[in-house]
Amino acid sequence: MSIAPQQAAQSCIITVGGGKGGVGKSIIALNLAAVLAQDGHRVVIADMDLGAANQHLLLGVLNPPMGLQDLLDRSVKEAKDCLTETHVPNLRLLAGTNGVLGAANIAHTQKTLLLRKLRALEADIIVVDVGAGVGYNALDFFDLGLRKLLVTTPQVTALHDAYAFLKSAVLRLLRHNAEEAIDAALLEPATLSKGSEKVVQILARLRETRPTLAERVFTELERFGACMVGNQVFNDAHAGVFGAVAQTMHDYLGVKVPILGWLRSSAAIHESVNSRRPLALEPHTKDGIAFRNLAQAVLATLPSDDADPGIVEDVVVDEPSAA
């Protein structure tokens, strides 16, 4: 892995999200983290699916001694003191909240605290499992990533929700970069745009009134750093829809979303949930090889020493599902 100088002093954060629950983002996040840990990187998997955390179950950690709730309660000051060792060498878990009333509805100050603590964690790579939906918490955790993996299945509902999630994440980030109230007001039409309206065209009109804001906006779009991962593919022909959706995202949002690969639907993946053991730990199986190919594709998008950390070049890899 190569990280640009401005990233070398801190962890590389990879966020994994998707607009719809059940697309497999948690399993992909876990197996990605497991492969990276196997390769010798110091990895933390952070379960930020507030109120519906399950990474501890996938890892066989039934009762994590510490987790996000301890940070929220301020009983522990630093996230590093809330990490749990796992049976995967080099992989530690920041367990999420589950079964706690109001856990999914944290205050803005609590979210700001969690974002700051995540950034301060000492690790080579932090893989963040983001909750589903387009709530501000999920969007802000997703936007935290140097690389943002958007997971979707070929089903029309999942593709629709993936587009809505990415659009919301992009506009949320742009709003955060609005330095003045008038800037936020000028971005409002894009935020309220309907499905038939191209956000990129709405934003382009900013060049006529606020060229400085427009330049900042399009720089953020270019540096957004999103990539797509297809999942639960039953038929090879269905994989083509990912490219079509990625093109739509570029046409309407102005964001390039390279496709890192796609994964076949697999009974072994479902069985790994019950066995509480990542399939990536079985490196010679088809699914294990698929997750390793995916991890290599993710690493290939990370910036070299002389590259802009926000730019994602097109990545050509062997199909993860073909393994």
C-alpha cells in the first residue's frame, strides 16, 4: 500500500456503505479488513451502524468489553481504549452500539466526537462499516473515507437506493464545504433536485454567480473518491447494470465511480455468518480469492506518493467473482 505524504501521519480510512440494508456491506467490510490484516497491515474495523451493529457477531465476539457506547458515555476518552482484539491477527474491532435506546439518534456533538476519535485512531487502515439509509449520521461517516466503497446488488431497489445514497453523500459533503450562509443557499437547489434533474448542471450554473464557489464544488466532486462494489450476483449478465448505474452517477452527479469488481451470490458467504468466521481466512477457496482480489483492487486506488489523495484512477482487475 502506498499513501501520500499528507496521509502518512494518520490512518487511511476506507468507508463501506450502501443505500439499502441487506446488500452485504458488513460482510464485505469485514472480509476486506481481514485480508488487509492478513497482509500485515494494522487494521481496525469500526462498526458505525448505529443501533444495528453486528460486526462483533460476524467475528465471534459475543460480548465486546468496550465499544462506541463507552465513547458516547464519555466513560472512556480515547477510541484506542475501546478496541477489542479478534481472532484475526492484526485486526481489532471498534464495536458498535446495539439494543441501546436512542443509539441510532445521537446528537450532533456526539457524532462530531466520534468522527474526531476515529480520525485519531492509530492504525494503518481503518475500515468503517456505515449504516444504511440517507440519515446524516450515515452520510457523515461515509464521507469520512479517503476511499468510499458503495455496495449494491443488481436488484432495481438496491441500485435506486445506492444512487440516492451517493447523491445525498455528495451534497452533504458540499454543504459542509460551504464557507458562508450564501454559499449554502446557492447549493440548496442541487440538494432539492428531483431524479430527472442533473445535479451537475445545477451546480454548473454557479459559475455565473459565484465562480470561486463553483471551482471549490467541482474540485470536491473530482476528489470524492467513491468506488462501486457489486454483490450477490446470480447471473453474469446482471453484472452489466453496475456500469450503467456508474455512468448515470457520473452524468447526473459529476462523480466518477469506478467499479472495483463484483461478487457472486454464495451459500458459503451466508454460512460464514453463522460460523462467525470471515471467508477471507480461507484464501484458497473461490470466495476467499474473490475477497482478496477485491482488497487488491481497493489498495490499487490508494494514492502514490506523488498523487492527489482524492483522485481515483480507473482500476482494471480480474473479476472477483470469477475466482
